[in-house]
Amino acid sequence: MPGQKEKLSIASPSLKNRRVFISTVPFGDPDQSPIQLLEQEGIEFGINSKGRRLKEEVELLQEVGDASVLIAGTEQLGKSTLSQLPNLRLISRVGIGLDNVDLEYAKEQNILVSYTPDAPSPAVAELTIGLMLALLRHIPNSDRGLRNGVWHRFHGRRLSELTVGIIGVGRIGKRVINHLSGFGCQILANDLCPVFSGLKKRIKWVEKEYIYRHADIISLHVPLTRQTRNMIGKNEFQMMKPGTILINTARGTIVHEEDLYDVLKNKYIAGAAVDVFSKEPYSGPLIGLENCLLTCHMGSMTYDCRAKMELEATEEAVRFLKGEPLLRLVAESENLTF
């Protein structure tokens, strides 16, 4: 049909350019391998000049320009934005989350989407365990108090004495379970597609409501979808025990932030650790709560995992521009649980 884009599974001569734009930040710091790869292949590229996530549609459009490949971060790539990028043919996502990309519209416009689902998993899983221990032993509170001249020794709880509920047993959830197994705690698990291989003896598969009612620690490892948006709100918090701790290293909008603030402020649950937010950078009321540990969406931010994510996304861009098959395409049947 006239005006309809040609469907592309690999790069073709119909591409108007071989320009790549890199929107995610940081990029190539400290590992320059992705940038060196683009230079070695003679590919023209530009990098986000703002030094932060491009928060406005106008910023993204101005910076991406006529690029045919976008090496993307967490900026919003909805229909309104994608419709104004007629030359775009590939979104190569640095990371695992795809809730910021309108996958249906991208498919309609023959824009391919790839991602790097395995690279960040070890780092996110380890941060999850770290957040659990920090909350259980009141490490941030002790640090803040001591710096302000207060010597107070907190009573805490040991992980091995508790029941941990894992919601989402995908790439990251499985790793968290493996780490927890060494502590000897009881592990409850929930997933849309339970995987029993290698896990059956270490966990108990239950419904989410059972986890809400019985777990001392609840850790979230599901993607943001229509089904998981605001999955945990007032009703779910009311099921939880007063000593419950919530860990969210998945996506911010999975937990209703206003309801979380209310239950923490009134101490209906013991605490929460939040690495992801509905709006980032975050500056909301959770900042004022002592029983809420906040980090800056840094689950994947270890040198090795970040470098691997960036390199894999760049390699995919290079394959596309060289007309080679892509290795990490988002498939319609892909299980995006993480």
C-alpha cells in the first residue's frame, strides 16, 4: 500500500541512513566497548546530550532526529513519539523492562524491538538481597543516626528465621530464590507459569493472597503490564502482617505509591525498600519516611552487568545495520516475567 513501511527483519538498502542514537545514560562509562564497536564499524552515532533521562517528548524527538536505530533506556516510546520518527526501524533496549515501549504500535509500524533480558539479572537479584538485609538490620537508620551523633543499637531480625514471598519467578526471581536458599529461610513463590524444575524442593508454590497474608518479606519480580499495574494497593496491604517488609526492584507502578506511603506512615507494615518509581527521578513523600529505604533505580548498576547490557544492545544495532539476523528480538510469545 502507498505510504506503508516495508517490513524489515534485517537492514536493507531502503534505510535512509545508518545513524544510531543512544538515549540511555550513562553509556560507555567506564567501559568504552560499545562506543568502540560503533566506531570500528564506521557507524554514525549520537549520544544523549542531557546527561539524564529525556523526560519530554520534544527532547527525545530533537535528539533522535532521523536515526534509524535507537539504543534506548527507560524514556517513554509511545505512539505519539514513535509516529514522529518515520526513519526509526529498530529500538534496541538497554535492559529488560519494555513497559515504556508501545510494542503494538511499533509492530504496526514495522519497528523491530530487541532487549537485553539476561544481562541485568545478577545485579538486580543481589541488590534485592542487600535491601532485605539492610531493612532487617536497620542499617540505613543506624548510619543516619550515628552521623547525627546518636549511638543507638537496633534490634533486628535474621533472614534465616523468616518467610520470604517471591512474586514473579523469572530470570531475576529465580536468582533471588537461589541466594535465599543459602540462608535457610522458608520461601513462598507465585508466578503465572510455575516452573518446578530445580525449584520444587526449595519453595512452596502458593497464590499471591497467601503470600500477602503469611510472608514476612515480599519481593516483587514481575513486569509492568495491564494486569500488574497497581497490583499491590490498599486491599493487599490490609492482608499483610504488621511486621511485613516489601521489596520492589521491578517497576514503580506495580505498587500504588500513595497507598504505600499511607501504610508506612501509619506503620501498618514494618518497612519497604523501593528502587523503582512511577515517576523518575523520584521526589515524592516516601523520602520523609524513616522506615522506607530508597535507591535510584540502580538494580542493574554494577560495572559488569551494565557493561554487558550496553554491549549487547549495541551489538544488536550493528547486526541490524549489517543486515544480519537479530539475536534478542522481543517475540510475541516471550515470557517477560523477571
